Amino acid sequence: MVWNYANLWESVASATPDRPALIHGDRSLSWSSFDRRANALAAHLVAAGLTRQSKVAAYLYNGPEYLETYYAAFKAGLAPFNTNYRYGGDELTYLFDNADAEAVVFHASFAEMADKVRGRLPKVKTWVAVAEPGHPVPAWAADYDAIVAPGADRFEAPWGRSADDLLIMYTGGTTGMPKGVMWRQEDLFKGLGGGANLLLGLPPLETVEEAGNRAAANAASDAPLNITIPVAPLMHATGQFISFGALISGGAVATLVPRRFDPAHLFDEVDRLGVSGLIIVGPAFAAPMLETLDAHPGRWTLPSLRRIVSSGAMWGAENKQGLLKHLPHIMLMDSLGSSEALGLAASTSGGGAAAGTAKFATGPNAAVFTEDGVRVQPGSGVRGLVAVGGHTPIGYYKDEEKSAKTFRTFEGTRWSVPGDWATVEADGSITLLGRGSQVINTGGEKVFPEEVEEALKRFAGVRDAAVVGVPDPRFGERICAVVDFTGDKAPSLAELATHVKGLLADYKAPRELVLAPVVRAPNGKLDYKAIREEAIAALSATASV
């Protein structure tokens, strides 16, 4: 049987039909219900006129419907893709048009926005709405619950399924329009470890049927159900891909009901459900989690929690140390990767000891190369681009130019090179410098924002920090720090600059300071474009005064 997520999950559903698969507040859907509901939705999509590899948009908040929509698309040989629910009308129109969307599954609270754009999207054959309190299904859309509630027996489209069937992950938007990363399902599965889970002691799967056998063995044992909460949005790779892995292992995915992140509610859910794993994106989630634990010492011990996995943004060592003081029994996993490059490097902390910020052990298929394709030698001090080989995407959807820039051939091998710069230490580990697209050029010196941000976060009272380049008539750009702080006394520019100079080269110290909340996207990543615009406006206002 081919490596296709529908086949994998059907194998688990057959082996453990009564075990929970999806949990959302008081709702719990068994594997059998998950499977039958996805069958019904798959049949609806094909009946609406979708054909092999037609594109299906998931315009949804976190919830069972998100994973059901993907499962249905996989069953029908369709290609699902994510939608950033914060997009406005023009951005949505661009996304759905660029993706050639033929079906859109959306929460009814987005109906007003969807109604504004649907007239510009003639390729869409069916709009399917998930009703919400106060937001009924609009007359022009199909009712999701009416479709899936009856369930259906196993569905497979006339064209069948293939390991070549695509999942498209749209990424970007802060430095240009989003790009659709095309993952073959087999490459995605194997790029994510092939069903392996080191923390649970699970090796890669050798056959699709083995997923069901593993789930059945877990169900028959006395081990508690492995429940994972994607705190990060499922519309981004971090939450989505790691959730796929949790399901393959026969576990359950629980989603949070509140749509604003509430650490106290999260910890209550971990205790209530016996959650074993959390998926976050760096400081956007970790910082308020630590602040909540600090404010309520001893309220949560979270004995079931075994791991917190982060990817997509660097996670500061001080924050890790703080979490481990409260929860010394857990493992903190910091993964360096992106939508188009899985397994670049990783850092693991546990037992009360946190790994250093930006220090990573490279993955088995990863290396660092100079821009002209020369492998960087350990201890050389040479900066290079982190690359990963092995199972990689086939490119960006309808963008050959961008594909050629990201997917390169070095040493006769195809590599995914997303743009992260690093140095290779003498022991073979790497020190991440940051994404080249955000580099600041000040007087001919290149400064990576992430490196300075992590230094700033080590100053007492700094809650979060972002670093951008602002115009300078002499040096081209000068470094501006945007800092969010806690406590009664705000740090001064001189104090922060002195602190940074004690850790990094003098030219990397900030020359400007803006005290303000740090803007992050829903996935926890910094919105550098918005931050730079706000910093320039704030500095201009101060200068005029």
C-alpha cells in the first residue's frame, strides 16, 4: 500500500476504532467517527466536481474540522492547502486564485469576508461552512455538519490515491506574497521521520499497515493515551505537521476552544485531559506560559506532560530555564526547520538544564554551504546557508524562479536551502544567525536580527524583542531595537547597547530604541515588515517632538 496519509490514518482507524482521535473542549471524536466523517466530506467534494489533485482550502481555526478536511482531501486524491485566517480580501483572493482552489471549507465567522471574494473566484465549485454560535451557514454555502454528521463507509475516488499526491503549505507573506510549498505525501511523511518518535521510543514505520499494528499495540497496553495539543495554529507547518505525527502514532490531537491564547486555560486542559505533548512557536507562546507559571507557583505540576516542541522561531535559553524550573520532568525540543526544509537541526533541553540559544545539532541530512556551494568546515568561522537533503518538496506551486533559488544542487545532490545563515562550530554543532532576507547592512557590516534579539532578551525585564534596520544617511541602515518589557522601569538605549556589546561585536548594538509591544503573526513569527514600519513612524514622531 502506498505512503499516503489517508492510508496511514485508515490503518489506525481500523485498528483502534473506539479510541479518541480528536478532542475539542467537551467534544471527543473516536477514530471511527473521524474516519467516517472524512469519508462523507470526501464524497461531497468529488460530487461537487473536484477531480484528481483539485485544490481544497482550509480556511479554519484550530478544531476537529481542520484535520477532517485534510483527511477527506487525502482520501479523495485532492490537494489540501492552508489559509491564513487573518488575511484581508485582496490577500485571500490572491491566495485562492494562486492555488487554483476548487473548494473552500471555512468557519462561518469568516462568511462575510468569503462573500466579498467569492465573486472573483470562479474556479471554486463548492463553499462549505462550519456553523458557529451566532454565525449560521450562509445560503450560498453547503452545511459542513449536515454533510459529515451521517458519516459514510470508506471512500476512494475513481482515480485512487498515490504517494505523489500533494499537500501544499503556503508560507511567507511578510516579505512578499505567500508561496505554496508542494510536498509529495511520501516525502512529507519520510521527511518528518517516517512515523518515528524518539521520545516515545518508536522507530520509523516500514509499511502502512504497521501504523495500525502499532496503534493496536498501544491500545492494548497500560500506557496512557498520547494526547498532543497544537497550541500553534494548524494553518502553519509547525502545528500541522507535528499533529500529523501524533495521529500516525495512534494518539489523539486536542485543540483549544478559546481563540485567544490563554496559558491558564492551556494548563487546565493539560491536567484535565492528561496531555503528553504541546506544540508551540518560540517566545510568542513560551513567554506568557512562563509568566503564568511564575504568577501562580505550584498551581500546575502537569505530571502527564512529557514534551514541548517548538519550531519556526528561536526559543531563548532563559525562557527554557524558567520553564524547566517549574517543570523539571519535561523535555523541551527546539527544532530548526521551515515549511520547505524539515530536519535542519534540533536542540533538546531537559532535566533542569537548558541548551544555549541558537545552538543546534544538525540533522542527519543537513549541512552548511557557502553561497557558491562549498561545504563550511567546522570551526572555520565561515558563515554559510543551512541546507537539508533527502526527502524535500518538489518546489513552489507555479513559481519556477523561486523554486530554482531555494532548491539547489550542491555536490551533485539536491538540497532545500530556505535562507537560514549559520556558522559551524568545532564540535559540528551550528550557531544560527538568522534569515538572510532580514539581514541589516550597516556601514558594510551584515547584522542578523535574530542574533541581536536573543542578546536583548537576556537583559533583565525584557519580555520580547525585535531588531530591524531603519534608514541612516551615512551607514545606509542603523540598528533599531523594539523592546517589550516588564516591571516599572523601562530599560534605556544606553543600558541595552552596553549589554549587547558585552555579548556581541560593538557594531551589532542598537543605535535606536522603541519601547512597544512586539508584533508577531499568529504562528508566533515576527512580522518584520510591520515592525519596521511602526519603528520608523515612532522614531519620526519622537524626532518631530
